[in-house]
Amino acid sequence: MTERPDLKQALGRLLGPGASEIGCDECFARLDEYVDVELAGGDADAAVPGLRAHLDGCPACREEHDSLRALLDTHR
Amino acid sequence: MTLPAPATVGRTDMNPATAPVTGGAPRTPQPLDADSREWLRSLRASGAEREAATARLHALLLRAARFEASRRAARLPHLRGNELDEIALEAADDALMSVLARLDDFRGASRFTTWVYKFALLEAAVKLRRRSWQGREVPLEPESWDRFEAAVLAPEERAEQGELLASLQHGIDEVLTAHQRRVLVALALNEVPIDVLAERLNTTRGALYKTLHDARRKLRKHLEESGLALAVWLGEEER
């Protein structure tokens, strides 16, 4: 089978992450903890299980995660 | 079917001050770092000290909201700089209310500044997503399915991929409820931002994502029962 990143991406949007994930409200509640652990070089996925999978499935929460990381990179 | 655009852009529906937290293990309070302790002490003080701390907090939130606005500015070419700044200021004002209402919820799992930044980023992001869709109708039916097929079908693998896409479309049409189908199509196929759809359907981001999650689970099950090697298509074999 030929590698098809566009197909994989389109299917991923429709079918979401295969792994167990938390919801948007818990993602928001724990996003600060997750990002601080990430920036400290720790195991953020162990600290907040299911948040990474949620970011894979929710573009809005992923954008807010990326913004928080970028902001802290700039202003810390 | 489309949803008409509302007349104005409203407040965020995912209200951090009231949004319930569901699932997951409860967090144990952490020892606070000195900076976080000082923020909490000064914001809980009275008189001029509290006013000064609140003003410093607002400045932090405004910095975060402007940061978010600047990241999105290229995708909002129709907005002038002063409009972006007005949205950032409104986001900072709303975030300030949320943070002050939830001070007792801060448990020290992160730095205090990290915790407050996320409120401003959320408020700004939601307002800007909604502003970018203001006046636009939200498509709820798979008008773009043909475009989707054309984009993802490779001529040399048309038969194999055609089977996958036919099963996918059958699942969307037959396995999902009407509400699940509308939400999945709008969010995952037509790429409507979840906050925009939440506003149009008068619901919350969390509720919509739950619907999307349930629809995705059903579709995955349908495809797996059809005998398709889903993990291979999705590149999930090594997870």
C-alpha cells in the first residue's frame, strides 16, 4: 500500500484517535499541568493520561495547547 | 442543510468558571512555589494591594490574549489591527472574571502564571474562531463528500480505497444518529470550528466533542466489522 499522508489525515479527522482520551473540559482543566511538565522535560503523558490522545482528536484544544506552549516559550 | 449565522458574536460557551470536569483521577494539591503563593496572597488581599494585583493579572492576561490574536492574524486578513486588539481586550476582561472566580480551584499543579494564561488563550481563541465565521452559514450535510473522495483517492489504488470510502460513507449514512451525523460532518468533514458549531447549536464544546467521540467509535466499529484493515490505513499499527 502506498503511503498516503493526505488520506491518513482525512481518515484521522473522521475517525479520531484510537487511544483512550479525556474530554474537552478535563483537557482545559489540566492543560496547564500538562504543558508545565512538557516544558520541564517530564513525562506529560504519564502525568495526564489521555490528554495527548485528546489533542490528536480535537483541533481546538490542540491549538490552545500549542498556543500555551508557544507563549511560555516566549515569556518565560 | 446549513445553519444561518447569528447576528452577533456571543460570549464563549465553554465557560471556564462553570465548566464541569469529568473523568480522570483527582489531583492532589501540590506545594505552591513562592511566586504562585504571592499571586494568591495579593489577589486575596484587600484595598489597594488587591487592586494592584488585579491590574497586574489583567496585564498578564492581555499579553496572552494579544499573543493569540497575533498568531491568528494571518488567517483573519479582513480584521483590522484595532479590531483584533478590541477582541484581545474583551478576552482578557472575560478571562480575568474567570480566574478571579476560580482562585480556590488552583492547586499548584502548574505555575500560577501558566494556569492563568490558559484562560486568556481560550477566551481569545474562541472569540477569534467565531469572528472568522461571523456571517457565514455552517454546512451540516456532506456536500463536500465528493471533494473528499476526489482528494483522497489515488488512481492506482482506487479499488482498495474505494471500498474503504464506500464503507465509511455507508457507516455515516446508516450507523450514526441524525445528530451524530450532522456533528461529525460539520466538524470532521467540513472542518467547522467546534466553538462555532457549539454557538450555532446552542450547546457546549464538551457536549459536541462527546457526540463526535461517540460517532467516531461507532464508525470505527462499523469499519472493523467490515473487515477493513483500519489500523494500517490510519498508521496506528505501532501504537
